[in-house]
Amino acid sequence: MTGRPTGRPTGRPTHAGYFGAIWQSARSILEGMSVTLSYMFKPPTTVQYPDRLPVPMIDTIPERYRGFLEVDLATCTGCKACERDCPINCIVIDMEKVGDVRAMTRFDIDMGKCMYCNICVESCPIPTRSPGDTEDAKCIRMTREFEAATDSFSTLTFRFIRPGDAVPPFKPKKGVIEASPRRGDIARQARQRAQEYNALAARWATLTADDQRRHDNTGEAINAADVIKARVADLHPKVAAAGDDLRRLEDLIHAEALAQTDCEACGYQSCRQYAQGLIQGDTDRGKCEPGGPRSARDTRLIFEIRQGAWKSDGTRAD
């Protein structure tokens, strides 16, 4: 014979258990809120960047921080070790014979592609010493510069040698560590030049064929014809410098007209191959999707300038 179960019934909490659960919940909430409320009586710890900082932000960043790359051309030997060892080919160095010496005519670093691996720095054989650093650096080095926000991808390509200029390689002295500018100054200047480069033409991305006039945030009207005139005046001497040299023409199209993302949307494996295709007869100059209408316009202008359709002042020749 079975009897009625003894002890407390299961499945129903007692009064002590019910109110105990409420107290446990309330106490956990109060513990969490006490942490939150404690900050009402403490000084704020939020950094109001970029305003109201006691010292510049870059001065608070550790020395080994991997920000923008820069190169001190005054101590660069042109050995191309950084270019060869870069795993994603974001460094481009051109060496050409200028007079009786071989000189660097191009030293570009595409920070939009850089993965900040520091391999190029480790490959550089030239040590340098910058003011304020506790450790020696290289002629190519990482900096504390980090502000990369931009509405134009092309401004992330730092050109340390202006087109048309030539920089002779540095001849190092054995056992001598060369002095170099403060780390970050060169990168900041390169960044500023990239942002200011042909500012009128950079606004072309906001203009369409049906919207030839648009106001920027200052209310100043932008005329498409003025944009084209400014861009032609800027491209004309570069096209003239390239002349009949197809390699230099390829470099010009790649550097000035294409987005340099290697996205393959154009049907080619890289932007450089698309530039080669354009030279070899590809008539579709609007395949660069990231570059949009600005890329198509600049490509068209480069070929029209070669054909003599534009004068150096940006006006039509016919």
C-alpha cells in the first residue's frame, strides 16, 4: 500500500523561496546599478577626440605603433628591398637614368592596400635616428599617423616623389646611423599633398551628366567645364612627359585615372593590366567601377591630350 508523499510538495516554491528569488533579482540589479551610479561621482574618462586634449593624440601613442608608412628619401638607397618584400605590392619604386646617374623617379605607397605588416621596414638596410625616438628606425618606417578617413580612395596613395622629379640614391657610410626628420612629419606632408592634389577634380565624383552644376557645403557653385579645364591643365604636362613611351603612359593611366583597387570588375586581373589593355586598343574606358565617372573622364582626357585635342591651358585645340 502506498501512502501520501511526505515532505514539502515539489513544483511550487514556498513563501521563503518565492520572495528569496525576488530579493536575489533585486540585489543583482542594485549591484549593477551601483557600478553605473558610481561613475556619476568620478571624473569622466572619455577622450574627446580630436578636441580638448591636453597633448596631441599622436604624442600619446606608443613608439612602435604601426600607423602610416613614410620614407626619408634623403637616406634611401633605391635598393627596392621594401618593394620586393611587400606581400601585396603596395609599394612602387621606379628607377630611371637621369643624365649620367640612375635616380628614383617614383616612390609611391598605397596606404589603402597596406596591411601594416612591417615587413618592408624589416627589409630596409639603412638605419636612421629621429628626434624624440628611443629606438633607431629605418629610412622607411611606420609612424604614429593614423587618420585615414577620406571620401576619395586615391588620396590614400602617398607619392613621395612629385611626377617629373628625380631623386638620386643615397650613398650610406659604413657604421654611420643617419639623422632623419621627426617620425611622422614626412607622412603628414605626403598625406596633405594627396588630399590637396587637384581638389577641383576630386569633386567630379559628385557630378553626373544630368547634374552639371552642384553646390558644395560652402554654397560655391562648381561648374563641370571648369573641373575639366583644371584637370586637363594638370594632366597635360604629365602626358607630354610620357611622350611615346608606352610604359610611362601605362604608369600615368594607372596612377592618375584608375582606382588602383585591383577589384577585377573591369574584366582584367589588375588595374595595371586594364591600363595595358587601354593602350593596346580596348575602347571601353568606363570599366573602372570604383573610380566611377571620374575614372572614365580622366582616361578619356589622357588619350585626347595625346591626340592633341587639348591645349596646355585646359582649352580645346579645335
